[in-house]
Amino acid sequence: MKEILKILAIIELIGGAIAGFFFAKFYGVNILLSGDLERDWLLTIIIFVFILFCSFISFVILMAIYEILDNQHHIYEKLTQITAKIDKQVENEPSPNKWKCSKCGKYNMNYVGTCSCGNTK
């Protein structure tokens, strides 16, 4: 999904530039009373720049979504590591509601009668 967004963003930017050229070419003219077409260069440039700007904004949005999805995987991995580390620390903390196994040294909750190593309370 991530790579598709990146490719789509690049295609959209290139397609937007091409579309801007064609829209500016066809709609950047004035029709005279005689029926002839006269190029209005200011209108042509405004149309081209506007479509190119809109295309660039779409490109930036698609690339931002790509980056978010790409970083989401790294953030999830880091969060999993931190959570596992905290869980391990909490599991081995002594407290009044825990007892320490004499065989393996693991702290177990008081309501647990047998440690995971098989030793009983």
C-alpha cells in the first residue's frame, strides 16, 4: 500500500503538469467577435500555474500519507519493544501482593499458587 501511494503521487504530479499544459492551451484563449481565437497569455499562465499548484498540493498530501504509513511500522516496532521491556520490569518487581519463587526467582501474584517453572508457593 505504501509503495502504491508513492508511485501514485509521482504519477499525479506528472499528470497534473501535463493536464495543466493542455488546460492552459485550450482555455487560455479569448474568442473575438469575428470568431477568431486570440491567446490571452496572462490567463494561460494563471490556468497553468493554478493546475500545477493543485497538483503539487495533491502530491504533498499523498507523500505525507506515504511517510506516515512508513513511519507507523517503525513506531509500532519501537512501542512493542518498550512495552515488552516495561512488562518484564514490572513482572520482576517485588511488591506486597507478590511472592518470589525460590527455584527460579520470578515474582508471582499472591493468588497464583504455582510458578511457571512448576514450583509451588
